[in-house]
Amino acid sequence: MVTRRPGFTLIELLVVLAIIATLLMLAVPRYFASEDRAKEAVLKENLYQVRDAIGKYYADKGKYPESLETLASEKYLRAVPLDPITDSAATWVRVPPQDPQQSGVADVKSGAPGQARDGTLYGDW
């Protein structure tokens, strides 16, 4: 008499692996797309916060801050935020004032290379 041991057959294991692979093929691209959307949303928010702090600094002092670190040291920002695309606070592009007699940082842009999902350049935001 032949006794069967409980367990899975090779075909059952292959079917389960095929199902898992199919689910991963559907989920992974959506994960990376949602990660890109999240980084772009954080970049927009960080740009808004820094620009708002520059505006408040200018309204209080009548001049632009000399650097982004000045905004943090004078408590207009808690810290210079990271550019989420480059994962660095050092890649912000500082835009000088249009008036050549003034100095400092009048605006910031992202120093990240490449395009956003909508086709615009990160550096144009």
C-alpha cells in the first residue's frame, strides 16, 4: 500500500508562483508611478514654503535673505527643505533679485534634472 504524504505538488506551486508574478506585474508599475507623484507633490510644497518664507523675510526686513540658510537661522523655516527629486538641500537654484542694486535670494527653483510627469522641466517650477 502506497501512502501519500501531505504537501503541495510541483504544479500547484507553479500555479501559485504564476499568480504572484501576475499580481506583481500589475502592482509594481503603479507603485513607482505613485512614488513619482508623491515626490512631485512634495517638491511643489517645498517650493511654496521656501518662496513664502522669502516673501515674509522681505516684508519684515525690506531686503532679500543672503542665503536659504539665513531663513532657517532666523526661524522663517525650521530647516532648509530637501529637494525630494535629488534628496539634497544643496541642489536648490537660487534666483537673484531682478533689481541689480539688491542682493540675496529672491526665488528658488529645483536643481533636479529631467522632466516631471506633465512634461515640464523640474527647473522651471
